[in-house]
Amino acid sequence: MSAGAKRDPRLDQAAMSDEALLDAHERLVGAQPDEKARYRLLPIGILFVFSGLILFAGTYLNRYTAHYSGVVYNENSKGESSQVEAKPDPLAVGRAAFNQVCITCHQATGQGLPGTYPPLDGSEWVNGAPERVIRIVLYGLNGTVHVEGKQFNATAMPTFGQGVTNSAYNWSDDRIAAVLSYVRQSWSNKSAPITADEVAAIHKQVGDHKPMTEADLEAVK
Amino acid sequence: MKSNFAFFIGVFVAVLISWGMLMGANVQLGSLAPYFDETDGTTHPEWMPGIAAQGQLVYRDLGCAACHTQQVRRDGMGPDLARGWGDRQSVARDYIYQPAPQLGNNRIGPDLTNLGDRKPSAPDSDDLLNLLYSGADGMPSYRFLFETRRIGAGAQPSDKALSLVGALRPPQGYEIVPTLEAESLVGYLVNLRTTYTYPEARPYVVPKGQNPEVKPAAAAAAGGAK
Amino acid sequence: MSSTPERTGVDAASRWPLLLLLASAVSWLVVAGVLSLLAALQLREPAFMAGCPVLTYGHTAAIAETAFVYGWLANAGLALGLWVLGRLSGEPLRAQNWALAGCAFWNIGVTMAIVGIAAGDTTGFELLQLPGYVQPLMLFSYGAVAVSGILAWSGRLRRTPFVSHWYAAAALFTLPWVLSVAHVMLFRAPARGVMQEVVAAWFEQSAWWIWIAPLALSAAYYVVPKVTGKALYAYDYALVGFLSVLIVGGLTAGRHLVGGPFPAWLDSVAVVSGCLLFGHAIIVLLNLRLAFTGRGIALKFIAFGLLCYALLVIVDAATSFTGVAGQAGLTFLHEAQKQLALYGAATALFYGAIYYAVPRITGRAWLSGLLVRAHLFLAILGIVALVACLVLAACAQGRGLAQASVPFSQITASTRPWLAGACAAQAILLLANFLLAVNFFGTACELSKIAPKAEFADAAGSAAS
């Protein structure tokens, strides 16, 4: 190939035959020892680059994959437990349950209906001992009851507890506790919330029971 | 590597590795079930009504995903929440009942994930039909989704006729009526909403006591030295 | 057999499938150029052809992409793959009728796909816009063409393979595997919800890294030592480079899934894979570094293609990080990266190899040196302009999107000048490709006494290491 001649753009010349190409490269990967035993910087360089990349890869995967969880969407999170909350807010659960069921009788204002449905706002039963109000919701309430000095005859509060005979709603202890906590902190009520454990304890202690009467509740200490 | 068989197996195993990643993702995403809400006893997401499911196919066929995305990104990753495109980031569960999710990858036009739930007011069917007919800045008009037809002598204009103003109004005695494609498309768009906040969709906050930015001693020293 | 004349009997005997594949490729390239110009015009001016239901922007963009990838890149890649495998095998291609039939049916499939998309059967998946009913036809046509290549690879006279063997043979296997998995998971037994997007992203990345890129690299790895006359530097690492892209290529799928409704680990795996590809890019560039100092049209195109390839690896890795994707994601940058890969890297490498190969296949030098030089200039100008304009459009768009108070009409207005630039770039590329087509058909059609018979210099018997 004459160095001075202008290259013809219409034809790139080959400088090596296919045989020679294959020969040369076969030699390069062959097992022949390198006679001149030159020290080559390249293998070290590539080794460093790849080691560095693999180190980065391992560290990054360890930290930013949240253990390959299928429900974590932010790679900064360390795992499911730190991201996904198991329990929803009790007050929200309580409010939703109240608005779905209790509101029909006890009304949105918690005032109930005079003579028919007892009020919850300011009621001594609601704000009193947890053991009594828990029983009311778990087992229901029948018969005459006196609330804030007024009398309510022939009450028929449904049964809400799970596993109780004739239970209309089968609410879990969590939900009952949530509703009670909500009611005890609504309107003018300012009583302490009730935990699911308290409800569960009473549920376990009393077991199955027919709907409570006023007398039953007053017997509870 | 002289052996052809060894080479073939090598290539196959290499492709199998990324295929394995795909299968892992499939196990996680393919098994996503609807979420049952304890508080109000409902499951989310909800099925799209029939016309909306048809509308998604029209959306796909017209290629709307070329300009519109349907994925809300989390706070800090773009302007999505600030622009009112959603209350929270989109998660996989939002799409499990969609036959052909059209996530898109270029925001030439706005994101449409919660078009049916935009605040303060979501566009209604008429707004969207008018927009499709007239086009907007950067959005072509889709006149072929509509029919211009004559109102018969003594007949009333159709309920579905578009009410247009100015130069777009049809000539006297004619009305512009959406075709079934336009109606399904709009039916799909007004039903786009992903309002329920699943547990996994809640934003991630750095747990207390693990703030990587402020070192307590340094902060106290800075506060005290003032 | 230490000194063989440069146009071997292999080329003469194998020319029909190769010419058909190259002719299809170049024709599709011009068709794709027209469609891409149309799409760019519609993007700049949405009212352009808005009344035509067949050519909405969504359809046009999908058709242009299909014609470019499955029309031009696939045919050119197969042509060069078969040519390299045939030459290195030392024998004429076998099963040539299979290759001819396969090519014909592949082109029929691409045409059906385009008609189908225009009729509204687009799939909505990037790089897989082919309607579902066309895909089995594509699969079998590809297999038919691949048979010829596989036979050339497995029946090679010299047992020790060359790096081009690995890349080309791998590409002949991987597309059917990857396409059939995507076909089943998206069309036969569709995956649930967003899993479809994950499959589509995996297909897109696999199609690029383990199908198109290997075909381009196989051609480049062959042409560079042939033209320079020197063996590849650091050749002992070529195997590592090959394996790294094969294993890691599909794992970069999460690059398209950053910030979306997907588990976070998909993107983290993509970040890591994108960075691992730095190693691959370094090895490829080291091996082929003589392309940058060589002379001749082929090496110029290959050098440009390698630069784009390296830039692509860097940009892809960078945009996988959530910090970057938050600012730059879901903008025109996505399109810019696609064009950098498909046009800048793959197409430029194919151009270089085609300029080297066609004289050997036809036995004639290219018809016109002026057209060759014009194509070189216009193609490089067009590619650089296209990618640059899309990147600038992405910057304008990203800036506008980032502030919640900026209305979309303003964002559109800010991108218009850059989209006009992209239209101009597409027009330049269309002209360049048209010139290539004229040159190619003039050469290949043996319009005798027009294309000069090639004077091949006798290649040197042994190469300097």
C-alpha cells in the first residue's frame, strides 16, 4: 500500500487475509508462553476496573434493594418492615365503623333518639368503667336502661362480638376497641382510649353470654 | 472455546440469568392480590366499568401513550405531586385489573393517572370530548373520532352533540356527535383514579434517630456556639 | 494457504442471500427515514396530518421505529452476520435458499406489522410494536435465515473461533429466545398489570444489548483488523467483554422502570448492570482502538460508532440512578438515548462494515466516491444533530416540568425550536440514506461499465502482532 496514494473511498483495501487474521488471534489466546516475558500493565488495569465494579455492584445491591422485596418502592428503605405498616390508625377504623353502623341509632351527634336510643355524648356508661362499656358492645344490651337520668325501655342493642351467639356483626376485638376509643373521645367525651387487649381479656374471661341487662352491668366492678 | 455445544450452553445460561430476574419479578408482581380494607370492608383497586376497559384499548390503539404517561412518581422524584397529578406515587397494585396498562415514557402532555380525580375539579366527559375535537397546544385534534351529521327536518339535536363555539361550530343544521370510540375513550379517561393509599404506597420516611444529615454532637455544638 | 486473494470464492458463491438482505435493509432504511421525518414533523406541528386516523402520531412513531429496527437493523445485521460467519468459516454459505426465503418472509412480516400498526393493532411496547399476530412469522423467518449462519459457525474449518464468531452466533440464538418469551408473556398468557411493562423493558434491553449490539460488534471486530492489518490489542480480554454483555444486558431492564410503579430492586439491579457494562465498553474500545487511527471510510464510520457506543454506556448507567431519573426521566432524553443507540452506535457500525463488505460481495467497488463521502458527512452530521436536538429538547422540557406552575403550553413552546432541529436532522439523514441506497443499488445491480471492477490488493500473508 503506497503511503502517498489517496485512499479511494469506493474501496477499502484489506491488509490481512482471513487466514492470517485467524492465525494471529489463535496465537494470542493460545497457550504459547510469551518469550519476551514483558510485564503488561493492561491485565492489572482491567483487573482493577472489574474488581472495582464488582465491589460497587455488591455494595449497591446490598444497600439499595430492600432485600428484593416486591412491595418496597423506595430503594432507600431497608426492608419491608420499615416501610409497610401492619396496623391502620385505630381512630380512623373506629370512625369508619361508627359511621357505618352505630350512627343509624345513636346519630351523628351522639345524641341518640329520646326515649328510644340512648345518647353516647356525656353518657356515664361510655365514660365510665371500660369493663362495662366493653360488655355492652361485645354482647349487646336488652331491657330497660337509665342514661343521664333518662329511661330507655326495651332497648335492643345488637351483639357485635366475634364468636358470640347471635352476633350480628362479628367484629374483631381490634375493631371494637377502635370504635370504643373513638366514641370515648368524640363530642364532649374525653375519656381514655380502650385497647384491643382489654377487649380481648374480657371476651376471654366472660366467653359466650346472652345480651347484657342493666343489672348485669351494674354487678360488674 | 472450541466446543460448539459448550458455547451454546454458555449463551443459553447467560440469557437464563436475566430471564430468571424476569421470573422473579413475575412471582412478585403477578401474585399481587387486591387489598382488603379493614375499616370499611372494601377491596381495592376496583374493576374498571366495561366502557372504560374498552376505552383503554382505544387509548392503546391510538397510541396516546406516546405523549402521555400514567405513572405518578414519588415526592422528590419529579413534579408529579406538586402538579396535582396524584396524592401519592403509583404502585403496582393500581394496575392489576387493567388489561393493557399504558404507562408511557414521555411527558409531552400531562400525566393522566388520576384524571378522574383532579382537584379542584376533574374534567368531565364534555370537556374531554371538546378537547379531543379541538386539540390544544401540542395536542393534535382527533376529528376522525367524531361524526358531523345533518339534523333531520323537524328533529331534535342529539343529546350527545358537542357544544362548540367559534370557528369550530358546525354549519347550521348539522351537529357533531362522538363515535363509539370517542365515547369509550372518554369513559376510560373520566374513570381514571387511584385514590386508595395501600400500605406499600405510603411514602418512605427515614426512621427517627437515623437522620444521616445531622450529627447530634455537631448540631449541639453549632447551636451552642452561636 | 497463507496468502489468499481478497475476494474469496466464499463471497462469490454466497452473494445472493447477502445481496437480498442488504437490498432489503437499505430500502427499509429509506422507508424508515421517510416515516421518521413524518413523525418528527408531527411532533413539531401536531396539526400536520391530524385528520388521518391511520397516521396519528402514536401510529407514525411506532411504524417508523418498526421499519428502522426490524426493517433496516435486522436485515443489515443478519447480512453482515452471515457474511462474517461465512468468510471466517472458509466455505460458501450453506442453506442459502433458507436464508433467501427467510429474508423474504421477514420483509413480508415487517410490512404486515406496519399495516397492522396503522390499522390500530399497535402493542404500545417500545421496540416491540409488532402486532402479536405477526410475531410468530417473524420468529420463523429469523430462524430460517439464522440456520444459514449457524451452519457456517458450527461447520467452520478452523476450530478455534474468533471473537466475531461469538458475537454473531450468539445474536442468531438470542433474538428467537427473547422474542418468544416476550410473545408468550405479553400476548399468549399476558402477565398481570405492570408486569407487562417489566417484560417489555426486558425485551427492549435484551434486544439492544444481546441482539443488535452483538451483530454490530461482530462486524466491527472483523473489519478493523482486516483493514488495519494488525491483530486486536488485548484480545485475550475479548471473551470477558463478550460474556459481560451477554449476562448483564438483559438485567439493565430496570433502566426504563425507574420511579415507576415497580419494586425498587429492579432499578437497583439496572444501576449495577449499567455500571458493569463500563467494563465491557472499555474492553471493546481497547480491542478496537486502531479504528480511531486508521484511515478509510469503513474505519471512520466504525470509530464514530464506537464513540457513540461508549457515550451510550455512560448515559444509560447515569440515567438509571434515581436522582438523575427524577430530573431527566420521562422526557425526550429517552428518545435521544434510543437514537444514540440505534442510529449512533448500531447504524454507524453497520455503515462501516457495509462499505467494506459490498465490494467484496459484488466484486465491484462502490459506484461513486462522491456519494460515499457525501453519505459519510451527512450521516454523521445528521446523527449528531438529531441526538443533540433531542437532548436539548429534553433539557427544555425537564426544566419546564420541574416547576409545577409552568403550564404545558409553555413547555411545548420551549421545545419547539429543538424539535424543529430534530426534523431538520431527520431530513439530512433521509438524504444521506437515499444517497446510500442509490450508491448501493448502482453497485449491486451491476449496471455494467458504471461500477468499476474492484482492484483488490493482495492481502499481506501474515499480520504484525
